[in-house]
Amino acid sequence: MTAGEIIENIEGLSRDRLTYSVRAGCVNPKKIKRRSLYFNEFSERDLSLIGRAWEYIYKHDMRTGAAFKRAERELAASPR
């Protein structure tokens, strides 16, 4: 899944906020090399994690790191 697809699926999420989350280490997408450039490839789990964290950030004004930690705990606790 590309960054554009993530942004399309999560209402209100901007490319800048997604890039910040990746650079801050909150989400670690797989790196794919195409010719001389590297691109992020996000998984379905990444989509779920970013979506839950974005809800906390956007709706509850939570800091990015705390939102991702909380979302990570929720995903770990939920049945697969």
C-alpha cells in the first residue's frame, strides 16, 4: 500500500503528518527500491495503526507519540 493509498483511506490525514509519523519512528513501513529511489510500502496493519492513532491525534488532540503507543497497545490486545 502506498502513502497515497493510506492518505485516501484515512480522512483528514495529510502527507506531511504521515511523513512525520514515519520519520519519528511511530510506524515502520517496508522500504522498496525502484531504480535509485526508495519508497515506503505500508501493510494493512500499518493502515490500522495509523488510522487508530490519527483518531486520537485529530479528535482528542493527543500528541503523536502517545497516540501511536496507545494505538499499538489496542492492536496488540485485539483478537486477530
